[in-house]
Amino acid sequence: MSTRVGKLVPEFTIPAYCNGKVTKVSLSDYKGKWLWIFFYPGDFTFV
């Protein structure tokens, strides 16, 4: 599966670090809002 610009993103729930704690974030939490999805795959890893 691949996601392209202008296409809908499939529903997901992921752990996220926010305000000093780990919480779960779902795409549906932001329904009806503009959303920029960014991840840094090298974060918290020894490279």
C-alpha cells in the first residue's frame, strides 16, 4: 500500500511522545482538520 499526495490516508493509531509523556494518537482524532504528518525514523535509535 502506498499513500500519494491528494489521496486519503488509511486510519491508524500510533504511540506519540507529547508534553513529556507517551500517548496514543489516531488519525480520527483530527477528522475535519488539516493535518501535517511527520515522522523521523532515525529518532531514538543509535545510528
